Amino acid sequence: MNKKQKKVLLRIIIAAVLMLIFVITDPQGWLGFVLFLIAYLTIGYDILIKACKGIRNKQPFDENFLMTVATLGAFAIQAWEEAVGVMFFYRVGEYFEQRAVEKSRGQIMDLHGFSAYRRYSHSRKQPHRHICVLQAQAHRLPERYLPGFRLQ
């Protein structure tokens, strides 16, 4: 799990706890609006930013924009629990999708014998190190995989 995933997981947990507390205490009026707005922004502020960027780049109809419209519509009809819940479950789904993609990417790289290697940048503009493109280990790649073939 990388740093970004840990940050998203922490935001998911915080929003879940806030949402649970707010549903149990059932705040009404402006207090309820403000409290649910705090939980909403905790879990979905980056979705709102991506939706605004999509509109600015003339590509408004992506999933971020549609989620923003749906949840802001729920806020407009004062269904605050629903707005936070929709954004929460959307974020949980994105989190699991990202984890699954990373896991399958790692398994595919292991299967084909790819390995990442590091190199250091020696230019003045980029004095920090960075990870380079994948390098294939050709001695591990058979011409084709047959049923029952095992990788060591």
C-alpha cells in the first residue's frame, strides 16, 4: 500500500466515523447541514476538484462530474445523509478498484519477469532520484506459456 492509498483509507475511515456519529445523533437545521458538509468534504473534496478541472478542460461528463451533480442534488433536497453516503461508497469503490489494479499489475509483472530498477538523475534540473521504465529479464521469458507451465 503506497502513501496515497494510506491517505485515502484514512479519509474513508474518518468520514465513516463522522457519518455514523451524525446519523446516530441526527442533527437538524443548519447544524446538520454544516456537520454533513464537513463529512462530505472530508471524503470527496478531490472529486469536486477533478469535476471542476473536467469542466475547465471541456470534458464535463465524466464520473467525477456526475457524482458531484448527484451529491450536490442530494444536498439541495436536504438529503444530507444520502449525499455523504453516495460519496462515501463511491470513494470506497474507487479505493478497492485501485488496490485490485495495483495487485494485478504486480502479478502480471511477476509472471512476465519484469523488474523495476532505479537510476539516479545527474542533471542540475532534477537532482533527485526517480524510478525508470521497466526492464525485461529475457532469460525468464519462454516463447509461449503451455498449460501446467510453472514459473520459478
